[in-house]
Amino acid sequence: MGRLIYSHNLTGTKFLFGQKLKIIYFLMIASLVPLIKAQIIYNTTIFDFINMIFIIFFLTYIFAKRKLQIPLLVPMAIIIYGSLISMFNAQVLLINSIILIIDLYLFIFFIVLYNIIETKRELRIFILFWMIFAILQSSFILYDIFPNFVGRGYGTFLNPNMASNYLGLSFFLIFQPYAKMGKFLTWLFGLFILSGMLATKSLAGIIALFISVLVMTILYWYRARACSKIKLISAILIIVIVGLIIYPEVTKIPNFLARFPKSVYTKSDLWRTGFNIFIKNPLGCGIGPGGFDEVCPEIAIFRRESMRIELHSDWLSFLVERGVLGFLGLVLLFGVIAMMLFQTLKTINSKREFLWVIGLFGMFVFILSFAFTHEVLHFRHIWCSFALIAVEYKLRKKGSRREAIDLRPSMNII
């Protein structure tokens, strides 16, 4: 009897320790992932070194406790294999190897998050920490442009587009059903995050947000009742009217819409150069991950200075640098995540859950859209977003299985 009590107490102690450690880990992710300015070596930050310690611990814990679950394994394996093939034709093998190591590290980070978030409570804690530090980051960005509205804010990120990407993804957290904040706090959070995002003056962010909200509106319209459709139409009309009224003033904002033609010219030159390299490359094997900004010709930036820069498109960079196989892996990666979202959509039981799932759709489409004009898959917060989508799919899948078991007719043993 004494042994049983001791064993029970020991198990309970381990459980509490694991839960507390998870909370610390979620807090560390939310607070340090946006802290990109303080880079150490090879674009690593203090987060990466602390994260590796947590990853090693949690992987050991997961292997000892149960079988490790590895979602997105097939598309990532194809991407890695395509990347390795492309390196046979590479000129900068060290850079290629570093980029490949970063890919593996981010994927392992995603796997750990997917495995350790096991309940709705843990998901709520993770989301709440993210929201709190997104508000803090938005405050930093707004403070950046407060004394000088001519510039662009980017807080603790390396550039305004990275900051815009982070805040854009954070905006979709207002639809989460786990932490009930009330409508006032929810919309206040949303407006504050959007204000910070607009302060980055990122055209890519605004376009991606518009496309994401459009997709969400279509999904909502498809399942909404007549009265909800009327409210939606009214909201859209109000937004359009307000937009038309303030548009003349928006065009006067310095360093904002006036950058659009220059940005288009630069990206068209970049993408033309990248596509030409892909055409000339034998069998479409690629030039190695991260190889374009090392070996490509210099490109005129805003029609003035010339320099070597990255391709500013995940879609094109995978095709040019990792070849056809790497590009197919990227398509499959996004395809599997889209499948998770559509499967999750089938399990909803309430309007609040429906809003959260279409919010995750918005988050996913935001990443897809941003990836057309920038290389974002090496951003740490992107893989946090992938983990959110995958964990939601996992939890709802488990819930559906429990419901199926509960509804199964009981057998009377005579």
C-alpha cells in the first residue's frame, strides 16, 4: 500500500513539474521569439540557444513517455532531399549547409510544440502569452514612428516586413475561443495590433491581410445565416465608405504607398533574374538553399544602387535554389496544412469555434500571400503558427474520436 501511495505521489510530482516547465517554455517562446535584433552568430538569437535546451529535454521526456508524433514529415523529407540534391551543384556549400540546419531546427521546434501541447488549457496559455507580447511589440513599433512619422517602425525585429508578418499573424488570435476576454477587449486588441502593423508601412503585410480577410469573409458567408449575412454586408459597406474617405489622407503618408511602383520594379528584376537562373540550371536541380543572394548578379534596388539580395519570394526561392523537387515539397507542405484546416472545419460545433477555425484559415492564407513577396519560412513565428493549426487539428481529432466512442451502442453481457 505504501509503495502505491509513493508511486502515485511521484507520478503526480512529475506531472506538475512537466506542466510548470511547459508554462515556462510557452512564456520563453512568446517573449523571446520577437527579439530578433539581438543576433549572436549566423542569425541566431538568445532564444535559439535556450530553445535547444528545452528541445533536448522535451524530446527526451516524450521518448520516455510515449511515441513521438511527427506531422509534416513527408513534405519536409522531400524538401530536405531536394535541398541536398541541389547542393551537388552549389557554389557556396557552407551557406547551403547552414540554411539546411536552420530548416531542420525549425522543423524540430515545430514537432516539439506539436507534441507538448496536449490540452485546450495548454493551448490557451500559449495563445495568451503570444497575445500579451504581441501587444508589447505593437507598442514598441508605434513608439518607433511616434517622434518621426516619416520612418517605418519595426520594434525588436530586423526590418518592418518581418515585424508586419508577426503582427499580421497575431491579429488572427482575436478569434480564439479559449481565453474569453469580452468583445471590448477583443476588438481593442485587434485594433491595437493592426495599428502596429500599419506603423510598419509594409505593403506586403497590407495586401496579405486583405487577401486573408477576403478568404475569411467568403468562408463565413458560405455558412452564415441570412441575418448574419446582412450584418456582414453592412460591415463591409461601412469599411469601404470609411476607406474611401480616408484614402486621400493615406496617400499623403510619407514612405508608404509611394513605394509601391519602386517595389514592383525591384521585385520584377529579382524574379526575372531568378527565373533565368532556374531555366539555365541543368534538370532544375537548383543552386543550393540560400545560394541566390550569394552567387546571383547584382540587382538595382529602387533603380539606384545595385547589390545582391535574396529573391523575396519563398515560392520562387525554393524553385531556383532547391530545384523542382524542393518546390514540390513546399507545395506539399502547404497542401498538408490546408488539409488539416479543412478537416478541422468539419468538426466545429458552435459559432465561436467556427470563427476560430476561419481565423486559422486567415492565418494560413496570410502566410501563403506573404510568401509570394518575401521569404518568410525561416521566421520562427511562422512555425509557431503552423503548430497552432496542427495542434488544433490534433485536439479536434481526439475530440471526435471520444464522441464516436461515447455514441457507440453499449453491449449487454448476458
